[in-house]
Amino acid sequence: MSKKSIIGIFIALIVLTNVVTFTVTNFINVKMDNKVVITKEEYDTLSKLYEENSKVIMVRRALEDLYLRDIDDQALLDGQLKGMVDALEDPYSVYMTESEYSSFNINTDGVYGGVGIIVTPGEDNFITVVSPIEDTPGERAGIKTGDKIIKVDGVEYFSSNMDEAVSVMRGEPDTDVELTILRTNKESKNETIVINLTREIIKLVSVKSDVINGDIGYIRLTSFDKVTTDDFRNHLTELENKNIKGLVLDLRGNPGGLLNVSTEIADELLGEETIVYTQDKNGKRNYAYSDKDLFDLPLVVLINQGSASASEILAGAIKDNERGTLIGTTTFGKGVVQTLRDLPDGTGLKVTISEYFTPNGINIHGVGIAPDVEVELDEDVEGIGLDFIDVDNQLQKAIEVLREKL
């Protein structure tokens, strides 16, 4: 390396260290005889920062000097930040570029072009389907909970760049996208399936309700979005005005959403009880409680493997407080909580900040919530809910159990 290059790096390091000193550190310096005395703690911290940033600069300079092709400065920076978060080895924590973050922040109560699949980063580094959305291209094509999306339009994607895959799956209505799915069949063998889908306008309606046989209320929640609480209350009031004697709450295929929405709905169904509590890495707990007012009629809740996150918070609160009977199959098992951090340039961070526990102190991450009455959906059933009540054996069982409570 030339003497000029060495001087350049040294100057850059001095500038960077000065910036770090003034903007990152928050120390108290003691002045003696017009001299600044740096404590050992300050020195160790600054040395670490100096060492980390000098290595970044050296690698960057080496790439500029040696790499065969042109370098995209923004791509290098994004890669550095993505790598930092990926090093946590937490599939739910991710750095998103401006375009990725903008796509991620599409309001779930809005309308967009896509295929209607809710996905999550799997622990095995595969993009995992939580649930297809009802009456969308994904559901009609037979995509199932637990499927792994390994390619989109022939390009491989993993949990670490799931948001890029989601951006590609979204697009203008009436355009096509090809998904390559890895699925475990009935013989527990993996098979690869290529599915061609045509994007449509995806309209998210999170609450549906009706009356069964004149006196049983039925509410299906497909997600927990910003408007779900008000919609749920309105539907529940309408059912009460029709003099129902009990309620079937259907959470099957509900991938979750906003934690506060799930606790608000739990508050409608529980008495004065604990709904859930979260705990961060320092052991600090935050509790959510319901008040004494409640919908005081018999309750049955339908769950399956597609019930995840906020759905599990609601189901766990009902089960632990013995408020209702859970029927179906074990839920997905996502028991960690994320928060979003906006960055000044339009990029963003999604970071796991805590794990949540049901009222009885159970963390269901990777385990799920088992039903009180286990009922597998018959294999030949093409759909669930009121439109398929004649063949939906899980819903039929829920009605039977609720009848016994009346």
C-alpha cells in the first residue's frame, strides 16, 4: 500500500473517531489543568469503536482497489447493515432498505396487488407460509400452512431476505408470478412444487359474522389489524341484538397482527383477568389486563396450525382463564414480539424485543397452544367456515360442544 493510501486511511479514521466521540459516546470527561482526562472505560470503548470502524474502512478500501467490477456504494452500505442484523441469527429481526420498508409498511387495512399469502421467517432459514388469505390466488392454488417458499420467479430466497421475496410477490393485478414450494407430503418426504399464480387486488376484511341455527353466533377473525377491534365490537353487538345464546370464535388461519388489538378483543371476552405479559432481556415484564365487563355467554374457539402470534395470545388468554373451550389442532407457535424503528433515510429496522407468556406463565414459541378438544380437519374438506359448514367437521364439533354448554 502506498504512503498516500496509508495517510488517507489514517485521516479517515481520525475523522470517524471524532464523529463517533461527539455523536455516539455519552461520557463525562474530567478537566484538570486544561487537560481532558479520559477514563479507562472511555478509553476501552473508544478503542473498540476505533478498531471496528477501521476494519470496515480497510475492507471497503480493499474492495475499491481490487474488485473487478463497479461498486454500488449504497448496496455496500445496505449489505453491511443487513449483515449486522443477520448476525443476530434471529429470523424475526431484519434491516430493510427504503423500498423494502415502504413495501412492509403497506397498511394491512388497505388494498394491494398480490397473491394473498402470509409468510414468516422460519427457524430453518426458509420462508414459511403461515396461512393463505381466504379467497385469494394463494388459497385457490392450494398453498398450505407450513409450505416453504424457496424461489420466486426462479430466484432463490431465504428468511434473511424474506422482505425482498414479498416485494416480488406483490405487484400489479393481472400479472403472473411463479412460486417454487417445498412441501412435506403425507409420507413425511419433501417434494418440490412449482405454482403459477396471477396477482389480484387483495382486499383484507378481518371480521366476518353470522348466526347459525337461529341462536349461535359465529365470528371469524382473519387478522388483527388497526380496524379489527372496532369491527369486532360492531359484529358482536349485532349478534347480541339477535339474541344469540353462545359464540363460536374462529381463529383458524389467522396469522396474527397487532398485539394491542388482540388484547383489546380479549378484554371484550374476559372478566377481570390477566390477558398476557411480555418480558424483555432484562427481565422487565409488562402486563395486559382485562376489566370486569365482558361478553358473558358460552364461548368456543377454533384454532389450527395457521393460528399464530396475536391469535395465540387471544387463544392462550381464553384457555388459561378457563373462559372457553379450544377446538381444532395445535397453533403455529410464535411467542416473540417485534418492534419497528424508522431510520431517517426511509429505511427501517424490525427487531425482536421481548417474548410473551400466557397468563399461566407459558411461552409457546416453537410449541404452540394445544386445543382442549383435538379435531383434525377431514382431508377432503376444500374450505372452512360458514360457506363449508356441511363439510367443515371442526366447525361442526364446535357447534356440538357449544350446544352442550347452553
